[in-house]
Amino acid sequence: MQTIEYISTGDIRSSELNPRKTFDENSIAELSKSITEVGILQPIILRLSHFKKGLESYELVCGERRWRAAKQVGLERVPAIVREMNDQEALDLMITENLQRKDVSLLEEAEAFQNLITHRKYDIATLVSRFGKSEYYIRHRLKLNDLIPEFKNLLNQDVIGLGHATEICKLQAKDQKELYNNSYSEESRSKHWWTGFTIKQLKSNIEREFTLKLEEAPFSLDDKTLDKKAGPCTTCPKNTASNLILFPDSPSTGVCLDRSCFKRKSDIHFDRELKRVQEDEPGVILAYPGYLYGEEEKRVADLKKNGTPAVEVSWKTGWMEVSEPEKPEVPQESEFDDPDDYKEALSDYEVEVSDYEEQVKEYQEKLNAGVLRKAFMLAGNNKGKVVFLEPREQEESQSSGNTGTDYAGQQIQELESKDRRNQELTFEKLYVSAKGLLKDEGYHNITDQLSENEMTALYVIMLSRVTDELEVEIYGDQKNRYIKNEEKLPAALKLSPEQGLKIIRNWLRRELDSANPIYLISEAKALIEIARERYPEQLTQVELELQGKYLKRKEKIDKLIEDLKTSTGKSL
């Protein structure tokens, strides 16, 4: 049996271990009045503490409100039970006692549960058993610890309730901050005459603004390589399907709660797929919707500027996106109160099935005839996905009966154009590699005499700056080009032979530099031959790699062209 002692209030101190940091002064005042009238009915619990050298004192474990109230009314001694216990035992008792209080706040309860997990190594199952609460209850209380300070204050002030807090704490901290600034800060509340959201309104707002349905993701949800740190979406804790206790209404594939991670994965997937489609599927069209804004508009413009062929999907260009027909759902008798309504729904369903079968037949015919074209979307809602496109003017071709033949001819032209562009891209990349080899100071510091290739390159450049008389002699007509030269001669007369050679090579490299080697093809070829002469091994390696990739693409294009010719009996 434990002995109750009367300990001096001055020999007792608060414990730094106590997770409860705030005390309601009004409730302590009420307790003080009760103590004055009837005394302290339940003893406090203490443990010995040597916090001052040579002086023995007591550390509070349970009953700090009673001790504070006793000091407030001037009691010299309070009834107490003194126990021997270590820090872990004391903390366990403090937390348990706080959780058993009737006035424990939601956040105090959440912090207490977390303290037991952090300091006492409890797990969810132990907490469920210890306090007689459900796993759902424990997990939702623990999740409240993820609220940002602004929402914790609103919860403590009863501006938001438990239902609202439970939805908000599921968001990432940065999204909580955005939600707070947009809808819950004092400024936003006063600006919008705020009267509060219902829980249903809040959930709808969060789903619309801060979450993404994973079933609509352009990438595979179990792909581990998109973001090695985040891992696959199927096991990610930010996927609602991974925690059905917190998200009981989650769809089977889940909803992503981390928009930045979703975007990062989508961008990596897009870059990979674009490269794969360009290299392995030459028959696939690259397309983008007619409505583009901001970052997407700039991205598509950059791709087109760099030579990526792309078509706009809009009425203006004649391309339309075509979706595969969707099979109608069978009406369920349990969904209808009136049997006549159910019979009418069945009748309507039969008509819908007939229409669906006709649509599927038409869809398959278009696929087989090559009318529908597979397209990789560069932007828009379907960015990174493969869809089917149909040219609007194709309807007229179908009525003439020449759809397959005419369309095959159009595809052959597109593929041949793509092959020409692949040749150009291969040449441009070879040029860029050669330019890189000649970029550093090593080349223009060479003091050997100019080689035959360098002289040829020099002639190519200088031919654009010759006199009118020489133009007539070389080109056979008058180009009327004028080259200003008065400042060059005085400087050139002062150069040593070595300086002259350095300047020539520096000028030669600069003059052969071009962002569009196909347009300045002579200059580009001249630069390549210099690089081949000076850096034969490196350039040969690059050239072989590029040529190998080109031949691989060409083989696929040639096969597609041959298949189209064979299928239409067309000899081109």
C-alpha cells in the first residue's frame, strides 16, 4: 500500500519531461476555489530529485494543476505519493495521466501519442491495446501532428474542427501553407467574408486544387526508375491507396498528395518517351493541342525551333483527336425503385449497345485503313500519352473510295520527309561534335602552317567577301557585295607570322560557327573536315555512333514505306 505524505509546496518543482506545456488559468482559478472549500481530494504523484546541490526536492509526475492551485491559495503542504521511478517510467505515467484527463485537447492527445511512440518505443498496436481506442482513432490523432502551426492555432481556437483538421493534415506542409494563405488566413477570411467551409466543401477544394488521380498518370505507377528516392507510386505513403485507414474513400489506384513529385515523374517520363518515339517509332505523329499557354507554349515552340516536327490538333489544322468507343454500362435492377423504370433502362441499353457495336466497327475500319494515326502528345491534358488522330478532310476521301491508297501516299511522303530530316539531324550533330573538338584554345594556338583543309575552309569563308570583279570571274554574275576593310590592314601589318597564324585559326573557328549547319552547309562541312584532320579518332567514334543510329531509324522507315506500298499496290 502506498503511503500518502504531506510535502511542502516549496520543495516541489515542475518536470521538464511533462509533455503538457500550457495550463488554463481560469480552470486553475476554479480549482483553487474548490481546494479552499474542500481541500485536495486526490494526492499528487512525485519522485525524488536532486536538482540543487545538497538539497533534496521533489519532481512532479502527476497533478501539476492541483499543485499550482494549492500555491495560488497559499497552501504550505500538499498530499502526495512519492515513488521511485526513472525518466522513462515517469514520462510514461505523465503521458498516460494526461490522456486520461477529460479536458485533454486534440493536439495534446496527438502529441502524447507521438511521445509514447518516440520515447517509449510504443507502436500502433500497443497504443490501441493500452488506451482501448481503435487503430483508425490512433492513426488520425497521430496525423494531427503534421498540421502546420497556423492550422494548429486555428484548431486550438475552434476556428476549424476535428473533421476539417483531419482532411487538412493529410496534405504536404507546402500545400497546407498554400491552403491557409488562400482560404484561412485573417486577410483571406476578411477579404472573402469567410464563414467557414463545410467538411464536404473542404474535401472538394483539396481534391480539386491539391491532389492528382493516379489512374490519369501518363507513367507506370510501379516504375522505380522515375525517381529512385520517391520509389514507385504503388507503395508511396503519399498515395492514398497505401493507407485506406486514413483515406477510406480512395480509388483503387489512389490519389497523389505530392504535386511536385507527380510533375517531376511526369516530366522525366515525357522526355524518355519523346526520345523513344523519335528513335523507334517513326510512323508516330508528334502533336500538341491548339490551346497552349505559358511554360507549355514555350516548350513546344523550343521543340519546333530545334527541328522537332509537330502538328497542331485543332479545327484550324484539320486534325481531331479520336477516342476509342466506350461500352455502355448494364443497368442494375437494384438501382431502380420502379420496375417500369428498370425495363425502360434495359430497352435504352439495348439501343446503346447497338450504337456502340456500330461505332466499334467504324473505329476498327479506320484503324485498319490507316485513317487513324497514332500520335504522341507534346502538351495539354494528354501530355506524354499516345492518342489517335484523324484528319478532318479524310471524311471526303472516304466517300470517294480511295481512302487507303490516298492516305498511304500521304504517309509515305511524311515518312520520306522524316527520313530527310533524320539525315539533317545526323549531319547537324556531327557538326556540333566537330565544333566542340575545335572549341578550346588548343586549336587556335597551333602555329603550324595551314593545312589544305584549312585553306579550303578559308576560301569558303572569303568567297562571301570578294571584290565585285572577282565575283564576276568566279560566279559569273554581279553580287554587289561590299566588304569594309580599312581598319584591318593597319592591324595586320603589325602582326608577327606566329600571331597571324593564331588569329587566322581563331577567326576561322569563329567564322565556321553556326547554329544552323544545314543552311550554311559548306561552312559546316569544312569545319567537320578540319576536325577530322586534327582529331581523327574522336570524330570517327562520334560519326560511327550517329551513323548507326541513323541507319537503324532508316531501316524502320524503309520498312514502313515498303509495307504501305505493298498494302495499296502503289509503286512509288
